[in-house]
Amino acid sequence: MNSDSAAGSGYWYGPDERLDPPTAVLQALRGYRAAEVATRRSTRDSMGMGETDLLALRYLLRAQAAGERVGPKDLSRTLGITTASTTSLIDRLVGSGHVRREPHPTDRRSLVIVPTAATDSEVRETLGEMHRRMLAVAEELSAEESRVIVSFLRRMADALTEHVERH
């Protein structure tokens, strides 16, 4: 692709001050996404784990906070990985002290996967400051601004989901 055609699109390249408003919004979303990816990479590196491990912990901590029990099949389905990969994932997380396997309280044949208290503390310590800063930015919005942004982001997510489903 030559620089003239790239600069003409504005979305992929081009100075922000020359972008039309819709393209500037997409450019800002790209900037946010890049910052989010860098933050996730930093978090994974500081915790010494891969992306799937971190996603599993996030899911397990949310389920625990909601009072839900998570079994290996739930984890496999949520992460979109095979049962063999789930077993390896759980083995890694047990080995690193991030989760425990416990008997299911009502089904003797089943296990539940439970994040440890140390994991909750580690995630809070690692991500707490970032979440506080993000929340502070969101709290500066008016109720109307929040409504518009939430609506926009949901429609963008729907547009991406529709694209994925078609392809």
C-alpha cells in the first residue's frame, strides 16, 4: 500500500487533526485498544502467565464473587478450549497456586475450580490502580454522556459480532 492511499483513508494513518469525526472515533478506539493490549501484556508478564490463564482467572474470580461454582466444563466452554487444554490449564494454575480443585458440594463425581485468596489479592494488587484510574475517568462523564458511550460501544460490539458470525 502506498502512503498516498493510506493517508487518504485516515483510519489507518494520517494526522488526527485532519480526520473526519467518525474516523477520529475509530482512531481513538484503536488507540484505546492498543493501550489495553499493552496493559494486558504487562499484567501477564508481571503475573508470569499466558493470556488464557489470565482470562481463566478473571472468569473464576467473577464467578466466585457472584457465588457461582465453576467446573472444568464451564471453563472449557467459556474459554473455547478443548477439555485436554482445560486440564492442562487447571494443572498449571493449581501448580502456580492460583486455583484449587475442590469436590463439588452436591455432586460427588464433579469438581469445582476455586481461585485462591492469594490470587484475588494478586489480581487486585496488579490491576487495582489501573481500574481506579479508569473508573475516575468514567466518573467524570455526565449521565447523558455515559448513556451515549454505552450505546455506541454496544452497537460497535454488535457490528463486530455480526461480522464474525457472517465469516
